[in-house]
Amino acid sequence: MPEPVSEVDSRQVVEMDALLGGRLQLRQFRKGHRAGTDAILLAAAAPQTAGLILDAGAGTGAAGLTLLMRCPDARLDLVEIDPELANLAAENLVLNGFADRGRAVSADLLQARSRRAAGLSDGAASVVITNPPYLDPAHARVSPDASRALAHAERPVLPGESGGIDGWMRAVTALLAPGGTLVMIHRADRLADLLQAAEGRIGGVCVRPVQPRAGADAIRLLVTGQKGSRAPLRLRPALVLHETDGAFTPLVAALHQGAPLTD
């Protein structure tokens, strides 16, 4: 079992949260990046698998653990650059009874050497799910909170790597097995960058806009594709999150209980 994280660590207090109607217990920092609807949607959009699931940029593991609960024969790698979050992800594996089916590692996904040092093998994952840092710091306001900035903003490009969405896509598709499925959630205004980064890496790309309410502009995109596929692009009907009274729509409420998002 991993070493426990102090209740008052170097950043802030750790709290216990419950997802999926209480079936998933999650230790998270009170401040900084916290799992929410994006993690639920990401897991819901992923296919059933009996192979290796890799959650790239896992945070405390919410999306990967949610998907693992739906895939009883799968294994899970939670990969997170922030070692304190990776430590919490390891605790959450144990807390939810998945210590024998998964692991959490701290690695810089954009650096092949860092991935190898963490024991991550190229071409091993049958499904990769990812909620990458989605803000371009050159065109967006980045949080002054260091942990939020690390989770939400693309970091400066280091020597020997490509950055931004293209660099992230290069890394996660390297980890994906031929024919494997990539599932990504991202900002709607990065669609052009996403499609460009997918070119030549994944095919059969399916884009599903996510709207806060009916008639509103999309705020997120759920993007799926298969490594090596040559199937054409598909644009799916939008997923609407909220009713006019602010409550989740029936479909989204079901996703928050662990239901899959089907075509």
C-alpha cells in the first residue's frame, strides 16, 4: 500500500469525495484541480475493454477508476505528472479495491524517456483516455495556483519534444496499441488544433459537442478515434448537460451514476 498523504501536506488539506452515487470514493486536495463532470464524460465515452486502460493526465484517478468499474477484466495505469496527485491516485486505487488491477505513476508524458522510466510501454494500451491541459498560455489567462496551472495549461516546450495538442497527441498515440481507441475531452474552441493533431495518427474520428444547455454554444468536445483507422470523420449530436432549471438532463444524470455514453 502506498505511503499515506498527510492531511495537511505541502499544499492543502485532503478531503474525501464520492462519485457515481457513492460507489467511487476519491481523495482529493481541497484546493487546486478537482475531478468533476469532465472526468465522468470522459469515462462514459470510452468503450468496454478487457485490456490495458491508460488514463493520461489522470489527476487523482477519477476518470480511469470510473471506467475500470465498468470493465471488470481490464487493468489500469494512472499517469500523472504531479507526484502529489499521483500519490493520491495510488491511494484511490487501494481505497476502491483496485490495488491488484492498477497502478499510479508520475511521469512527463511529453518526454519518451520519462515514460520509459515510469515503466510505460509504447503500444501497450487498448484504450487511452485523456483530459489534457487545455489552455494555450499565449491566448488564455492561466490560474496563479500552481497545481491548477499545471493541470489546465499547456507547459512550455522542452528540447526534443513537440508541445501543445500536437505533442500530447503524439505521446498518447505512442502508448496506444494498433487498433486501440483514444478518447479525449477538450475545449470546443480547440477543434481545429485537435483535428490537425489527429491527422495520420488516429482515424474514424468521432466528435461530440458538449453544450451547457440546449441552444447554447458548445464548451467541450468528446473526441474518439482508432489508431491506424482510415474511416472518415463523424460529427455526433450534441450532448446537453443541463435542463433550463439547472438540473442535469436525464442522460447526463445517468452518466454520473456510471452509465456508458452509447451511439
